[in-house]
Amino acid sequence: MNLFPMVTRNFKVRRMRTALTLLGIAVGMMAIVSLMGLARGFERGWDQTMNARGTDAVINRVAAGSPIPAPFSEDISLNIRSLPGVESSGGVLSSLIPVDHLPVVLITSWEWESYIWKHLRIIEGRMHKHREEQAILLGKSASQMLGKGVGDSLLLYGLEFPVCGIYESTSMIESGAILVPLDVLQRHSDNTGKINFLNLRFNPGMEKAATRALCEEIEKKHPGLSASLASESAQSNSTTKAVRGMTLAVTLLAMIVGLTSVMNTMLMSVFERTVEIGVLRAIGWKASRIRRMILLEASLLGVAGGALGVLLAFAVRELLYLFPSIGSAIRIEIAPGAVIFTIVFATVVGTVSGLYPAIRASRMKPTVAFRHQ
Amino acid sequence: MEIPHTPCLAEAIAVTRSYEDGRIHALRGVDLRIEEGDFIAITGSSGSGKTSLLQMLGGLDTPDSGEICVRGQALSGMGDLSSFRAQKVGFVFQSFHLLPTLTASENVQVPMVESSISRKERAPRAAKLLSEVGLANRTHSRPPELSGGERQRVAIARSLANEPELLLADEPTGNLDRASATMVMELLSRIHRETGMTLVLVTHDPTTAAYASRQIHMSDGMVIRSTPDLPVSP
């Protein structure tokens, strides 16, 4: 006989309340895991994109508030391209627009004849014939999402754009995008002469320290622009930052919800078991053992709520992936670290919530407890 | 009349206790000496202070003034009384107060958690105690599955778990029918007879009180009579 069966049987007796408390914690923890997974998924997707293109560094505007940074003049690229160490560059202009039945689709455009185009694999149809051709390439996922293929057309910026080809990319972001030459998007989105990313490829064999120094030099020469190595750019990306901010906010919210729900449950439990706790004190249980019993109960609620939250996050992810419009647009990568963090976090929240009820229970006088009857 | 000299186990010396900011005087200077091996019934009407006195003797409550001594040691000097309660005292309550989620065996093991009895020894010991109270076949039953008499017998087995020196029973037959009450009192008498354990019970039922070798009658927070006619304090 030890504390564990006593605690678990209390849960069993109060099934509904235990289930509701667990659900409350689990929903909060699910949100944390999912958002962490979303941030990780985005970072991985970004890294994939950079790797697929063979990009070493990315330049964009500093302090971009939106997922896609504000545009800047493409003339800067001429200057940057001439810097020693820079092998080639490619301007990118992207935008998020509603297309057909989908509320948001990434439309991206690449500088004509830049190195970025080289990694694309056309699996159906053809490439653009020239830099001004008003036609679109669809990523494989975008083609599936939109239900469009070669020969179909899409209404973009109020104009019909025929689909000239379908491409495959190892980058999930690119696979879910619509691709046009830079000049075409610049013209139709009123961004003539503007880009919002400049992809750089450095000379082969350059030391990392040298590439970092080159980025610093670019930033010094062009105030207002941020130059980051491709391997680090995902972390400084505004979308990643936004998701991280949301994760922090949800974590705090989940902490408050978890704290109040577990504390409420434990206070109710202690109140209902006033006589029982009084009896335990009467037959010689020390106050510290009563505290441990209540804390064990609260922390078990936390552990179970955290574990349930993780399972829910996996389940919700699979559910979301059933919808092609969501599944091909976002990726939730639940890392083992996120799972461990969430369960530990939920356990700590549970334990902290149990502190006040535990202290209250341990201070209960047996004679007062018996009068409660 | 010559008073036989037996070692004093517990003693109440001028104990007072009031509740609700002094509006209710439960005990008004009670003196009581309990010899080792005594079987005492404290009787009196409701509100006479008998349960308060029992709680003082068991270290469940502390006096406003006066002192409770056990084996010559004042309880007021012991600090946390939980160890005292775990090792020296066994309690039997009117409402049994068993933990409903635990089996009879586990209920009996609950006090052992605070004793030196090893985990391995607890279950066999609980089985032995349950067998002694006639519940060998109910070790795995939970309180809701037991009758009132059986529950009280489990509670008695629990009170004996740590081999206490003093067994305190508060209206042990108060919630039982006559047949069960008789069975419980026969059991307590047998335990007293066979182990020599000191037994103090509180009751307002003369039939129950008649099992005791000595009766203390209380009224209005004071001991007013002791039968046989022994001094309540040396």
C-alpha cells in the first residue's frame, strides 16, 4: 500500500471531473505542441527551399511585420552582385493572394535566367518561353490544391493566366506555390523594379566566417536591409518570429488555464475529502505526507494532461492533413524536444497548482475535519 | 478502600477546552487518571464533553489549559503529535471513517505507512488483523461492499495496525444495530482481555458501557462520577 493507488483511485471515483480537467490541460498543451510544430515545420520548409535553390544567404528588409517582407529596389542587387565572394544572385518577389477557392496562395516570381530556376524539375508541360510570358507554373501541391493542370487557367490580378507547366520541388513551400517570371509579377502587382528577397550564392569553398563577414558588410552598406546566412535565415524570418510569439502567448494562456483548472479540481477534491484527510491525520499521517499525496495527485493530472495534449496534437495534425488545402500549405513537425517540453511543462503546472490545496489539506485539524461531516 | 497501584498510562490534569470564542465550554477542569490495562467507558449525555476528552487523550486536540500526559510525558511538549498518534494510539470512530476507495486490507495498512513496518510486512499483517476480527474472507472488499458491523471491525483492525498502547473508541456502536453492536463490543472486550491493551470508549449507551470495568460519567464538561468509586485523579 502506498500513495499511488490511493491517488489513482481518487481519479477513478471522480471520473467526470478528472476527465474534464485532463481535457482542459490537454487542449492547452495540444496548442503548444502544434504551434511549436508549426514553427519548426516552417523553419524546415524554409531551409529546404534554400537548400533546394543552393542559396547561401538571403537579403530582405529589416523588421518586416508581415510574413513576406516589404519590397525594396532590385537595383541594389547590381551593387551586391559585384562584391568579392558573391558568385551569383537572384531576385525574388513573392506575395500571398487569394486564388480561386483558396483564401491564400503563395505566388512567387524569380529573376529571369537567375540560378534559382535551375533546381526546378518540370514534370508536366513546359517552362516559360521568355521573361515576359503571361503564363504560370504550378507546384505539384498547388496543382492538387487548386485542381488545375496544364492547359487550365487561373484568374490572377484580374487576368487569365494559362498553366504552362507543373513542377516538382523538394521544398514544400515551393511545391505549394504559383511561379511566374519576376517581370510578370512586378508588372501585375505594381511593384516594377522591386523585389522582397535577394538570394545570394557565394563562391564555392568560402569559409563560414568569411560569408558572415560578407553579410555584415552588406548590412553596413545598405542600412535597412538584413543579410543572413541561409542556414540562419529561417530563425530571423518574420513568419517564424510570429509563430514563436504565438507559441509563447499560447504557452502562457495554457499555463493559466492549467493552473486554474488543476487548482480548482484539487481544491474541490480536498474539500470533498475533508473528513478523509482528517482521518488520515488522526491515525498518524504527518502533514508532509498529506501534502505529498495532494501534490502527487496534482502532478499526475499534469503529466496525464500533457501526454494527452501531445496525442491530441498528433491526432489534429493528421486530421488537418486530410484537407489538401491545409495539408499542402502547412507542415507541423512535432519534435521529440517539443513533446518532452510539453509534458514537463504540464507536470510543473500541475504540481504548482497543487501547492495551495496541498498546504490547505496538510494544515487541517482532525477535530475540525470531523465537524465538517 | 485500598487503591491497587498500577502504572499510569495516561492522565488528564485540570484540562479545560472551550469552542466558539469561549462561548461553549466543553471541558471544565477535568482530571482523569487512566491505568495501564484499564477498560474505561466515558458516559454522559450529548454535549457533556466526553468526545472532547477522548480527543484530548488521543492528541487530536489540545487543551486551552491543563495538561494531558502519557507515560508521564506531557503532550504539549511533543510538538507535532502525528507520531504520537501513529505509534501510541489507535482510534475507532462512530462513522468508521474507512477510505472508500481502498480495500479492507489497504485500509488496515494505512496507519502502517507512518510506522517502522516494512512494505513487505504490511499486507500479511493486515490479513492477520482482519482474520483476528473475523474478516479473513473480506480482505479485498471495499467499504461500500461491507455491512456496518463489518466496517467497524475493519476499523478496529486498522486501529490495531501499529500495536498501540491506548485504544480510543468514540461511540463505536453508535451506527450499528444491536446484533452488530454486541459483536463489536465482544470483539473489543476480547482484544482487551487477550492483549491487556488499555481501552477507553465513549458511549451514551448503558449496554455498551457495561462491558467496561470502569465507568466515568460526565456532565457539563466535568467528571461527576466514577464507577467503581475510585478517585478520578490521585
